[in-house]
Amino acid sequence: MDQEIITRYIGQPARLPRELRARIEHACSGNSIQLYALADLDHTLRLGESWLALTAAHVALARRDDGGEWRVRAIDRAQIRALQETPGLSAHTLSLLGEPGDPPLLVVRYTHRQRGAFENIRFVLDEAVNGRSVIDDLGASRRAAEPPSSRAAEQPSTRAPDAADRVYAAAVARPIRDAQALVAGGGRQSSVIFRLLRYLLPYRRELALGLAAAAVITLLSLAPPYIAGFLIDRVVRPAQDGALARGTAAHMAWIAIAGMAALYLVRQLAAHIRLRYMAVLGEYVARDLRAELYEHIQRLSLSFFSRKKTGSLITRVTADTDRLWEFIAFGVVDVSLSLVMLVGLGGVLLTLDWRLGLIMTLPVPLLCWLIYWHGESLNTSFIRAWRKWSRVTDVLSDTIPGIRVVKAFNQEQREIERFGERNEDVTEQFNEVHRKWTTFWPLLMLAVHTTTVLVWAMAVPRLLGHGAALSAGVFVSFLLYTTMFVAPIEVIGQMARTINRATSSAHRVFEVLDSEPEVRDVAEPVRLEPVQGRVSFDNVTFAYDGVRQILRGITFDVVPGELIGLVGPSGGGKSTVVNLIARFYDPTGGAVRIDGADLRHVDTGHYREQIGMVLQDPYLFHGTVLENISYAMPQAASGAVIAAAKAANAHDFICKLAQGYDTVVGERGHTLSGGERQRISIARAVLHDPRILILDEATSSVDTETERQIQEALDRLIAGRTVFAIAHRLSTLRRASRLFVIEKGRLAESGTHQQLLAVDGGIYRRLYELQLQLV
Amino acid sequence: MTTLVISESSDEAPSALSLEVDENGQLFVVENAADDPPVPVRLRQCFPWSEPHRHLSLRDASDREIALVDDPAELDDSSRAAVERALGIAGFVLEVTRVVEIDEEVEIRQWLVETASGSRSFQTHLDEWPRVLPGGELLIRDVAGDLYKLGAPQTLDRKTRDLLWAFVDL
């Protein structure tokens, strides 16, 4: 898909051209290319195409000469002493440096678009310069990150080049992939609509009934004008002329009127069936989509949620499925029947009287196009209005949450004026939208009426006996049919917009459904019953993007019941260690073992039932305190909940709440302090009784007294379990069995508090002394 | 306005700043002592849009500011030329000369433009609007983070203005 994105949107090669690849590899002593990137700026900052490629022993730069021929310059990687990336507003420069004082070995320039691909190369070279090799792990990382199907399809001889292509394409396409809702199969509008319509299959009966009813409505709508013409020509006029007996005429008229009444009755019955079945059907499809979507979202890995905004996912489950309901319930039928109606009406009018029929039908394509054009023009105005509307909401979202700052700096009047000016502006824009549509529709109707006047002008002489014969009944039928033209023209004119809106929503929904969870259970997973709590990391490497390693060869063995403190500078990899223990991600190299079993072979759901987490910012769901504590064990007895709350030092403050354990908390619920929420989350973990417990900065955002209470609760919680605790306040980890210092993705130091303090120049000792100075 | 040189010791008096640039556009601070090798620095504009040619922060490989040039005009000729060359690279953004097409797709807007550096297509989020710069020019940021600068609306051709009408106040 990434290569499709590059070809479709970016307009640069989706991969290194094969011929050039061969030339580069030839220049690099036949070594395969492991990574490459496109430098899209030349030295004069014009857009161009040069390629930087990395092999096991060389870095090569391919540039075109003045004659357009590729020139490849390869340098030995051993010559590289340092790398320097100089970021600019849009132009970045990467310099490969040799011996100090010498000119750079290579210099390339590129825009932000290429930065991900260059970052990959820079990372590998940086590691090599620092004496670390990552390229072997890199191959393993990439293969681990790929779906099993693609791994199986690879041939050994083609593996390395294909992997380089994929890493390049992923890096370049990523911003678009993250920004856009992309679906499998290239996302063509027709395929998306057909895929959406497949959701109707389980409801074939309802769909058939709804469509049949809609067809009946359309057909019956054509009958009354015909009956009206028949009455005038065959009953009223003959009776007035004396050609038909009054009694017979009255009898025929009443039969016709009764027939018309029956038609309207059946028509409305069909309308009822159509509305009922299609609305319900649409609701069923929306329900199915919502259920499938939500179930799929729950199964997706954390990496997906880091790419997509929460609000966007909520919109997909709610607003997008609602819009699809509207499309299925009404759009599909309206559009198809309007087409049928328009064709049917045209046929009837031309059959009744081809001369008058042509006057009515010839302008129809033009009218449809005018409505389409108006929709597009209005859309542009709406974009402008939407932009101005966002300027209004910007003021609100700035100043309402920041009202204390506004008041503290006495800026109320300025903010009122800012809001007023933008409010005026958006009002003016919306008024322009109103001016457009209120002008267009009367003009359109005037055009329709003009054709009606033309019909009259053409018909009257014929009704009076000049030219081709035209009966009054046929003319009346004709006029009645013309009134039915407007509605289908309007629907067809807006058809493109209706389908576009539905396709957009379908894209957003299907994008989620097409996303594969990165953490999946094997066919016959191992169930650890129960988990003993031995946690081993065996040369674990991990990279979120498959290239830049956050963990680099971490190895440790923790026995059941140990309390391990994870310390080190921010961004060192501590949270990644606990994310791997919880199996939110799988390692890209090495193995995480629980009680000796590779975590990738373990039944994830069953395993997670036996681990607990207390996070820095505890999340409480909307519900009662009781429901929040017993979230993982809804059947827990009240006594067990109270015991857990007592262990968490939470029972006392819960009892002081007006409604005790039945107090509603969480979003829109009772406001609790950070410390109170933390203690509820500890109670949740106590009740869960995990074998492995993860504490991620559990006491970092509370005051000293609250911290003491939480620490007390944690001391009770950790007894008898394997615990991994991340803390910046090193004093909270004095009781740890061992401390692991994680720095730059490596296990830099390990030992007890006293042992690590005894290390001269040690990282832990330095951090500890720094914190003592701050106290 | 003076050229301030920040040295490691704040007690040290500001000294004259001498700069040079190599053929690749790399800027160097030349230390006073003749034996000291030139220090490679990167240039950051403090106000890239409101005062792009003034208040230039010179930073070493660790991204530590080692000098702040308030006004390059106060530098000697060769240093000023070096700063201007480095500024051309650090402050480079794609200058859009003509907008050819703007299309809306699912969750992104697709732009096809002509720039002073060549033609280019890029994508923006649907809620990403061009920003009006202090000089009246327009600035667009694409999903990858690249910046595109357009002249003030009145300097653009008719078709470009028509295409931009929904996105900026012309």
C-alpha cells in the first residue's frame, strides 16, 4: 500500500529504480543495498533526484551528471567518523564526516518528506560509528514487523532488496498514511460502495421488500396523471358534447376516482413499507458496522492508537456509521429510483406527445448539471465558512480553558473584540452561502417554469386546432407529469455529493477494519496456569518503527517475588520495557520469557488477566467507585472490594463521599483528587491480585502526604508479587530488590541501591546525587 | 544594535564574531586563537517570518547556542556573506509561484503547485489552513512538515487566487 500511496500522491519513485540499484550494488563491490533514501533537493536547493544507499560496507550516492547519466560514488563506511544532520525550515542537510578537519565525505539535502528514510540511514551509521551494529537486528526487526503472510512469500534471494524497498516506502508514505483513511484495494469509490453494499446481504429479504415497495411507489406515481387525461378525454368531454350518456359518464368517472383512491392508498402503503424496511435495514447495517468496528478497535495494538486521534476514532463509530445509515436507508433507493423515475417520465412524456416531450426532456441534463455545479460552488463557500468557523472555535478553545490567564492579565476586552471580529466574519460568510442558494433555487425553478410556459405556448395553438392534434386530456396528463420532474432532478444533481459523503465515511470505517493488530496469538498458545512471575529478557531489541531501536539487546532475569526498580533518564526505554512485559508490543529481536515461555507463544488474554498496572495518570471510567475498583472482577464480593480499598488506603476517603462506594466518578462524575484516583486504581490492582505488577510513575504527581499514603498502599500491594516499578524519585525505590538503570535503550547498570551508589561515576549514583541536591 | 557573542563564561566580555562558510554551506565560527579549529555551527532564525534576517542563533553540534547575531549588518563583510549563504539554506522553504490544482479527498487535501524549485504535489490535513505571515505572504504546511510560501494574494495570478479563495481571505 505504501508504494501505491507514493505513486498516487507524491509523484516520486516508489522504489529505487532496478537498473540504478544494480549499478549502485556494482559500485559497492556487489553488496546488497540494505537501506536507501531519495535526496529531493540539489545543492542549489532545486527539486531533483539523488539516491543515498547503504550496504554492509559502503555508502553510495547516485546523482545525474549534466548529460542526465547516473554517476555513482561509493565510499567505505569505515571512513565515516561522524554524521551531522542540520535541520532547516524545509531543507535538511546530512553530512557524512571523515577525519576532523577534512571536508565532508558526502553531503545531501532533502525536504521533510524524505526525512524518515534518511533518519533510518543516519541511525544505522550512527550506531556503527559508535561501535554498535544494528543491521542484522534491523533485518530481523523488519521481518518481525511484517505480517506472516508476506514473510512466507519472501524468497531468500530477494528478501534484502524487498525489505529495503518496504522500509523506504513506509518512511516516505507514513505522513499520508497517518493523515488519510486508506482502505485495502486502493480505495476506489466504486469498490468502497460495493463493499458497503455487501453489508446488506444478511438482510436480503428486507432489502427486496423495501426496493419492491419503492418500485411500486414509482410505478403508481405515473398512473394518476394518465387517469386524469383519460377522464377528460373519454368521460368529461364526451359527456359535455353529448356523445356519452350522463349516467354512463358518471359511472365511469366514479370508477376512475375509486381507482385513483385505491392507487393512492396502495402507494402510501408501499411508502410505509419502504420507509419502515429501509430505515430499519439501514439501522441494522449501522449497528453491524458499529459492533464490528468497536470489536476490531478493542483488538488493535497500542501502536494504532498512537497514530490515530481518539476523537477521530469516536467519530468513526458514531457520526460515520450514522451517515452510512442515512445513505443505505434513503440514499441508495432515492438515487436509483430517481434515475428510474426520470427515464420513465421521459419515456411517458415522449410517448404522450413527442414534440412537447422534447421541450421537457431536453433541458433535463442541463438542469442536473446546474444542480451539480451549484453543489460544488456551495461546497467551496462552505469550506471558506468552515475555515472561518474554526477561527471562532479557536478563540473559544483557547480562552475558555485559559480563562484564568485571560483574567490574570486583564485581557477580557481584547478577547471579546477578537471573538466579535471573527463572529462577524463567519456570519458574513454564512450569509454569502445563504445568498447563493436562495438565488439559485428560485432561478432553477424559473427555468423549470419557463419550460412549462414553453409547453403551454406550443400546446395552446394545437389545442385550438392549429397544427398537430392535441387533446385536452393528453395535455392535462402532460402537465401533471411535468410537476413530477423536479424531485428526481434534484436527487440526481446531488447524487455525486451523496455518494462522496458516504464513500468518505465508508473509507474511515473500513480503514479501521482493515488495520491488523500487530500483537496476535499463535494458533495454539500456551496458557500459564498460574503465572509464577519469572520474567526474563533475552537480548531484547525493540523499535517502534522497525528501524530506530529503543531497546538494544537487553538481557535480565527476574525471579518471582522480586521488586525491580527501573530508573534512568527520560526516553531511555523504561516504559518500553514494561510495555513489552505487558505484551502491548512484541520485541523486534530476542525474546521476552515469562516462566520460561516465550511471550509470543503465550495466550495473551489469559496472561494479561494475571498482570496488573498502576499508571502515573490513573484512568477512572464513568461509573461508581465500586464499578471502578471491580473493573477486572465485576463479580467480586463487596467485602473483597472494601478489603482492597483498605489495602489501598482508599476506604476512608470513599466512606466520606456522600454516596460512598456508589458515588459516580470518572468523566462527568464526582471530581476526585489525583491522589484519590490513584488509590482507587491501586485498589483495582489489589482486587485483581496480579502475579506481575507494573507501577509506572505511580506516585510522581502527588504531594508528599498523599505520596506517603500511596507508598504505604503500594507496599501492601507488592508483597508476594513480581513488581516492576518506574520512578523518577529514586527515594521511593530504596526497598527494591534490584535496580535496573536503563539508558539509551541498554541495561547500563543493575544492582541494589547500595551497590549502585558504590559505583564511582555510575549513572545511578549521579542521578541520586542530583536529586539530593534538589531536596 | 550590537552583535552579541555568548561565551561559556557569562563574565567574559562579548568579542567580535568571525564566521566562514564552506562550499557545502556549512557555517563555522572562527575562534580568536589562531590555533583553535573553526567550530561548525548551525544557524537558527529566532523569527523566521517576522524578522528573518535578524536575531540569528548559532548553535553547536549539541544544539547549544554559542552566539546570537542580532544584526548581520554589524559583521565584517566576509562573515556577513557567510551568514547570508547559511541563511539561504536554513531559511529555505519552497516558494510557490502558481497553484495548479487543489483536490479534496478523504481526510486530506491534495495540492499541485509550481514552485521556484520545480513542480511539486503535496497534501495537507483538511483542517490545516494557510497561515498569513506578517508581510502578507501565505504559508502552508503539508502532512510531512514541509513548508510552502506563497506571495501576498494580490501578487498571485488569477487562477491561483480563484483556487485559494476558499482557504484564505483575498
